[in-house]
Amino acid sequence: MADIVRDKPVYSPFLDIVEKKDGYLVMADFPGAKADTVEVKVDGDVLTVTAKTEPIEVGGLPLIYREYRDRDFETSLRIGEGVDREKIEAELKEGVLVITLPKAKAVEPRKILVKAA
């Protein structure tokens, strides 16, 4: 197995999870990330979210002091069988990623027709 070499630190984002009647909302902070650098993947029962940020440039002006850092983010969550994986959606707005995890429809009971042989 190859070692993973990272050129900058990786942080876990702050996140909240809310249960709604028809699903769940996962809200994660990704300050400085752009939508094209955020990736949401589902592999089995694991939802993984990653994001990359770039240094903030201020029109070529000299930097005197820096607290903003370019950093990568990563977090993983286990999702149960009650989540409809085909309908998961994600939207990044003002640095907050909102992932919608709809609940799967319950299997409706049905009557099975018995045929005579």
C-alpha cells in the first residue's frame, strides 16, 4: 500500500446533522472551498466528503499577516440502509455544504398471487 503524501494539512469540517420527516440534512463548513473542489462519494454505507482550498490572494499586494490558510477538508459518515443513495444531493452555498439524504421508501406489503399447478 502506497503512503499518502499531502502537501498541506487536512481538517475535519464542523458539521451538524438534522433529521427531517423525509430525510436528513448534513451541514458542513468548508470555508474558502469552491463547488468544483468539493467531492461527495458514497461507497457502501460510507459517505465521504472532501474539499480543497487555495490561498487567498489580494491582487498582488504584500502579505503582512496571515490567519487564512489554504487547507484540505475530509470527513466520513456511516449512513444506514434507510437512506435512498440514488437521490442524495449536495449544494455549496457561502462556504456551507448542505447534503440532503432522503429516506428510502418503506417496502410496501403486497399480496402474492398463488398459482395452481
